Amino acid sequence: MLRYVLRRCLTMMGTLIVISALIFLIINLPEGNFLTNRIRELMATGEEGSIAKARFLMAQYSLDQPILRQYVIWLGLWPGPDGFSGLLQGDFGYSFEFDRQVWDIVAEAMWFTIGLNLVVVLFVYLTALPLGALAAVRANTWVDYLAALVGYIGLATPNFLLALVLMYYGNKAVGLPIGGGMAKEFLDQPMSFAKFGSIMIHLIAPVVVIGTAGMAGMMRRLRANLMDELGKPYVVTAAAKGVPPTRAVIKYPLRMALNPFIADIGNLLPQLISGSVLVSVVMSLPTIGPILLSALRSQDIFLSGFILLFVSALTLVGMLISDLLLAVVDPRIRLSGKAGGAR
């Protein structure tokens, strides 16, 4: 298992390098980003001071270098104007739109984004697993129809519409806060029990809105997989030998049906971040999504490049977690791994 984890980590590093190259190439493809437009404006003034500043910016951000050298300088594998100073050294660049360091902008939103998405993932799995299993075991009953109705609502209702409805009726019925990540009096205050409680209350509506679609999709996939397993001869034989129904379902069919369920972890985390952009805008949530949208619209290359690379790294980590969980849950995967290693 240790060799498998090390091999997967090396593969992840290679994949991340390829992805970083593609991201850097793509964000530099459009003609005229925020920085180059600023340099052109300075040059167009014709003033000596402005021209000197434009030349300084070109040299400072290596725009006078070939694209390949710009890329390795961005990574921190080649010395730039400030020596070795890139992603590997913790220098994530400068945002020209916000006039701040990239890390200072992202750090404020990153912890809220990670916390929100972890709670959403828990919500998705804790609701989809029992609902999907019940719908399969009680197929074609009112339980199955109710679960199907929940699934259809989750898949068919646009998230932004659900956010608006939940904000209005949640506030009217039980006083749920409307938008924001916490009460205004806790902004820029150190963490305390009162601030933590305010964050938790503000997370209720976003978690339900963002997690509903993912929960509905997973629930329906689990129902279909489990129904397929329940029809196989080994389940019929176990029932004929008097194995209790609950044990006969949980012991093997449910474990086999969980494989696609677990494999979705790798895609779930980045989907939640990209899918929550509109919800974050509607509900005024301080997540990374609106920052990425603004950076892409203004072609703020270093800010958008770092966020895209962060989401890609999150995808790879999610894939590793799902592979390890699959190996734990399904003995056939462990056996095939050993056979592959022997060859």
C-alpha cells in the first residue's frame, strides 16, 4: 500500500506540472491582459516617467522574456528579476486588479471556502447514502417515490433560484440570516464561540443550496447500483439461507454499490467550488468563486492562474482520497493492485 501511495503521489506531481503549463499557456493566450493593457496605456502617454514605469513593469514581470522562460520563472525554477521567487518559494504573484499580493486576497477567502465545502461534502454524503439505500431497498414504494421527488427537485431547480427562495422563506419562518458569511459585528474580529456560532448559522442556507444538486445525483446513482446488486444470485442465496435482510444488504451489496459513490469524491470538490460561483454572488458569500470570476473577466493573470492551479490540485487530492478509499472498501481492488505490482 505504501508503494502504491508513493507512486500515486509521484504521478500527481507530474500531472500537476503538466496542468500548470497548460494553465499558464491558456491565461496568456488572449491578446492584452490587465498588465499588458496597463503597460500600453503608460507607453501611449509619451511621458518619460510613464515610459520608464512601463519598462520597469515589463522587466519586473519578465514580459520581455520568451513564454517558456516566463513559465519557469512563475514556477520558481528559473531566476527572475528578484532571483528564485515563484510558486515553489511561496510567491504567488501580484494582482493588478486588486492592487494586492495574490496570497493576501486568496487567504481571506480560502479558509471560508474550504470550511464551506467540507460541510457541503458531509451534507451530501450523510443525506445521499441513507436516502439512496432506502430508495433501492424499498423500490416502487412511497419511500422510493419521495426520494425520487427530492432528487428531481435537487437536479431540476437552479441553485440561484433555490438560494433566493431559501433566503426569503428561511428568514421569514425561522429568522435565517440573509447572505454573508457571518454577522457584520464579527468582521475583522478574532475567532470566538460567538463568531463561530454566527458562521455556522450563516452556513445553513448555502450548504443546503450548494449540496442539493450533488446529493440528488449521488442518491440516484447509489439507488441504481444497489438495485443492480440486489438482483444478483449471491444476494438471493443469502436470503434463502436465512440471513437477516438488513445484514444481507449491508454486508456485500451496499459495499459493492459504493464504488462509484466513492469514486465521485475526486470530482465533487472542484465541482462544488466552480458550481458555487453563482450562489456565492447571489448570497454574498466570501468564497474564492467570485474572486476567480472577477480575475478571469479582467484577465488578471497571476490571480486567475493561482486559483485555477489550486482547484486542479484539489481535484488531484480528491482523486487520491477516492482511490485509497476504494482500495479499503473493495478487496478486489487491493488484490488487483498486488497482482499488478507482482508483474
